[in-house]
Amino acid sequence: MTPIARRRALVLVPLAGLTTAALLQIPSVAALPSVPTYQTYEVGHNSGEPSIGYDTHADAAMFTAGTTTVRMRWNAQNKLIEASNVSDPDAKTSLDPIGFTDQRTHRSFTSQLTAACSLLSYSDDAGKTWTPSTGCGPATFLDHQTVGGGPYTKEGRPATAGLTGYPDAVYYCAQNGYSGTCARSDDGGLTFPFSSPAYNVPESPAIHSDDAYGGACSAIHGHLRVDSDGIVYLPNKGCGGTPTPNNLTNSEFFGGEPAVIVSEDNGTTWNVRKVPGAHNQDESDPSVAFDKANTTYFGWEDGTNPTETQLGIKSAAKIAVSHDHGKTWSKPYDVSTALGVNNVQFPEVIAGDPGRAAFAFLGTRGIGDDQHIGFLGEWHLYVATTLDGGASWTTVDVTPLDPVQRGCIDLQGTSNKNVADARLCNQRNLLDFNDITVDKHGRVLVAYTDGCTKACITDKTSGGKGGVSMVAREVSGPSLFAHETLSSPVTTPGRPTTRGTGPTPTTSTPGGSLAATGGAPLVAVLALLVLGCAAAVRRARSRS
């Protein structure tokens, strides 16, 4: 397969009438925020709902979509020098693909859902060889599986932990249309003998809004992650909703608040921890990640539906921060609305050193019900970054002239709620999620599907039908690791880029106003810049 790079560059345009020498005399220029820049790369095949991990030992990204796993490497000039198909030879077309790489152990996993279980394999050599697993655990069946792993908690470490030489726990969770169950492996993912219900335990009737394991949660959960203390987090888009007649479907509860479902005893018991003031629109999976101080960053699609059958017309990418494993949260922070984005999908969060995190999502200026035919919107990939623990975020449009979808995005799947819905979105090309990771230098990598190619790029009447596998990779700007400095963008060989000239940087405050990094209003920064320019011109004229 041929690696193809798509170039993105940030262009600074000098103010008219000012010389370079005059600009260099303006002290406020140095104070402008460092803005991430990204370059996008075609992986070499087509598929929706990609996963991406990073094997720091092999210095390679592991991209999984469909039945294909691709190992990707770049050189110091940001050229994609490898995109090798390293797929598990036993992988078969399935209901859902999932990939996961444990950066502590350098073990990568690929999972293909088979309803009752999964075909799961792992690799310790970045895809050169694969070892098959039993695939799942007791009662972890049917749909929307997730695989994750990390250390055990120090207290309550099970006697079976590490007996085979693999130091970490591996978890597998799935939902059966009503409840979610998670299983744990103590032999590196070979077998999963230990399982427990994570939410909506089957014995609890649907009328219970809260049971010991978190009743009234959406059946669909996001990707599981484990922090460095061994605490396990399963993100859920809505818990604490009201019962509906749709029990045993994916929409048995209406509303509720996005939540993390947390286990502090290695998956034995679970607790639901909701974000106060957050809203569930019953669409995209939320995402959770942790920095090296174990600060929790939780991002979701925030929106409301007027009724159970009537969907909302706006949503926002919001994120909250917790310092106590989700027991309390900061005020939800809107990173999208200040850019004129009116609907979002596919929130994905990753973090690095203390205080540093990134939040990727798809966004559109279109207003309306994006789950049905007739929605008008051009979708782009955005990434928001914080360097101060979530106090402020800088958001860039990674694909400003390269839409990743036009029209609606179907996230209703085959839910019974929509069996008789004749106008349900007919564009299922992106499937259910994107993914995000960080490499060993702290640069952000986002796996996404480009559903708008060829004529769709410029034809506003075209819908999104395709599914090109893509990776957006940070090439300059702030690293998620404070000691690292990312290289400047360098032009790389490949197909000539015709899809954009650069990201659109915007920073926002929780109130939604535009601001520079650090909280100073952007208008004030521009005013200082203009005053500095004027002073420089006056000084230059006085010397002539």
C-alpha cells in the first residue's frame, strides 16, 4: 500500500504596510499561543470506526479498522515511511472491530465481535506474530465490545495477578441490549474467567432509576481505559435517565447525564459517577483519559432531545476534569461552540504529562437533526488542546477545506427504536466512533474515517458515502509531554495537497467567548498587537 500524506500548514499574514523588521520589534508576538499543526495521512484501505494505539517500544502506530491492522511509522521529517498490513491472519469479518495497545507492556490487541463472543488475538512484536485468545468472558456477549488494560490496584490485587509473567490486567466489556458486563484476564488476555455486571444488572427491573451497579444507563458504552493506579473507567453517554417502553433495546432510558462507570477493585464491583450539568443526546460514545498525575479528562457530545422520539437540533463538544476518580467534576467546558460549530460527533480524549490533554471530535456548522435524511452540514475534524489542566483549551480545525462528511451521520444503528423510522439517516459509512492516542514524543494522533472524497469535497449537494481510513498526526506545536519539542512541519512527498491551507486556531473559555491561551481575551491580544505595530511604525518614521 502506498503511504500518502495530505499537507496542513498554518499561514501567518503580515499586516499591510509593515516591514519584517517592524514586526520583529513587537514584544507581544512572542506572547501569542503555540498552536498545534497537523498533517493527515491515508492509511491505505477503507473502513469505518477505526482504533489506534501506539507501541512506544516499536515506535509505531497500530491502526485497526475492519479486519485490517496497519503498522505505521514516520521519520523525523514527518514522512510516512511505513504502512504495513500486519493483520491477524485469523481475523474474519465481524460485527465490530476493536484495537488496543498497552503502552506499559507494548502488547497490542485486535478483537472481532462474533455476537456471543469475539475473535481476540494479541501481539508482542507490533504485529509480526499474533497469539489467539478465548476472546471474551462469562456473560460478556452481544454487542459493542471494548478491550483495555493497565496495572492492578495496589490494594486488593488478586492472587492470580502476574502468575504467567504478564504484569497488567486486561479487560473485555460488552453490552447485551440492556446491561453491560466486564471480564478480567490475569494471563495477559489469553483467558477471561472473572466477570461482573458493570451497569444495569439484569436482575434490576427497568423502572429502577438507580441500582447498586448503576441502573438507568444507556446500554451503549465507550472505550474502557485504566489509569496508573489501576482504577478502571468505562464511559457511558447517559446514566440516571427515565424509563421508557424500550426495555431490552439500546434506548431503554431517556436522558440522563454522561458518566464514568468506575471500578476500584480490579473489575469486581462498579460505581456510576455522573457529571452534574451534562446532557445525554443518546448518540456518540463519550471518551475518558488520564494524565500522569491521574487527573481524569472526560469528553462527550452534549445535547438534549425534546422527547424520546424527537431528536435535538444542536450539540456541543464538552469536557470535564476530575481529581478524585470521577466523584466530583469541574464545570463542563464547551470547546466547540465558540468556533460556530452547532453539532458534534465522535468525541475522543487522550492525555500526557500533568495538565496536558487533547480532545478530538467531528463538528459542523449545520443546525438540525443530524440523525435523519435532510440534515445539511459539512463536517470537519477538530482537536482541542489544554496545557493547564483544563482551565483553557485551544481548538483547531484540522481539515478546514477537506470535509470528512456531508449530510447526516447515522449513529442509531439497528436499534428497535428506529425499525419503523423511514427517514433514518442512510449514511452509515462512518459507523460508531473514531480514536485517539499519543506517541512517545507526546504528539497527538487521531484515527478517523474520511467519508467525503472526490466530488464530495467541493460539491455541497453531495452526501458522505465513502470511508477512507485516515490518521491526523500532530507535526508541530505543544507536545503532551512537557520535556519534548515537536518538529516544525516539513513538506513530504506524495499526492499534491489540494484540500486545505491550515488549521483555524481558536481558544475558548467556559463561557464560550474567544480568548487567548491563559485566559486573556483574544480581542485584547489583537489590540496590543495593533498598538505595538503602530508604535513600531512611528519609531521607524521618526528615524527617517
